Amino acid sequence: CIHAVGHLIEDHAETAKLPLRFAANKAIEGDHLILEKLQLDENEKEMLEHIVCQMETERGVDRSAAIADMRFDFIERLCEQTVVKPKESKERIRSEKIDRILTGKYTAIPCFIVIMILVFYLTFNVIGAWLQGLLELGIGRLTELADAAMTAAHVNSAVQSLVIDGIFTGVGSVLSFLPIVVTLFFSFHLWKTAVISPVWHS
């Protein structure tokens, strides 16, 4: 339709120093100012009206809506030819698959339970227990050295008992739980960083 109108008004648009496609669009819309500048004769006006009526019949809408549709069609074709959508990376595809499992309707709670069991097992039976054993061994060795040094120095028995039994043994028994606490919170931090945060931001 625009090509037909453009062919019809080509000479007039050149005389009026108007861009051909712009003039054709405005002529179809019935812009009086542009039509006056084009100075079409009666036959050309009738042909223009016939082309516009045929366009409205084919598209089933009025001329303004038809022009809008053609503009959107042109923009869509232009975008299809120029816009390149990046392909999803393998890492993102893998992450989405993991997210679907970890946040699935029927799989989320079982996955959470399994991960929590694994975290507590590693904390209290593997990593945390091993670190706790090392710390207890170190505190025990330090207590023995301090006890031997105080005995050799003939420190008062009450003071020696306070230091060895009260400070080293008492505080040491509390500090022995530190590796378990650190391991547990570190595991929760890894869980949040590696699983929960990516799910929230996906």
C-alpha cells in the first residue's frame, strides 16, 4: 500500500521537497497539510482514496490503525534482522537445572533435609570432631607443660590448682567446642553462598 501511494505521489513529493515515505504515510493518514503541499489532482485523490479503502478492507481496520500495524511490522522485521539474542551459557543452564531440583514442589524439602543431615554429619563426626580433637590435644599438652613448670617452681598448691584445674581445664573444655561451632557456621555460610543466594537472584 505504501509503495503504491509512493509511486502515485512520487513527483509531487519531490516537487514539495518531502521525503517520499513520510509523504506517503501522511497521505494515507489523510494529513491535510501534507495533502495541500502535494497538490494532487482529482484523479490522483480518487486513486489515493481507492488504495486506502482497499487497505482498510484487507486489514479490517481504519487507516490510522493500518499505518500503526505496518509500522510495528516494520520494527519487528528490523529487530529480527539486527537484534541477536545471546545463547545461554552451559553454566547458567546447569544452574537452572539445579535450581529446579532444589526449589521444586516435591524435591525442595527432601533436598533441604539431606543437605542439613550432611552438614551436621560433617560438623559433628568428620571435620568438626577432628578439629576438636586437635584442639583438645593441644590444650592437654599445654596444661601438662604448665603443671610441670608450676610444680618445678614450687608454686602454692592452691594457686596451681586454680590455674590448672580452673583456667586450663575449665576454659579448655569450653574452647574445645569452638571448632564445632566454627565448622557449623562456615557450612551454613557455604550453603547460603552456593545455593540460597543464586536461587534468590535467578
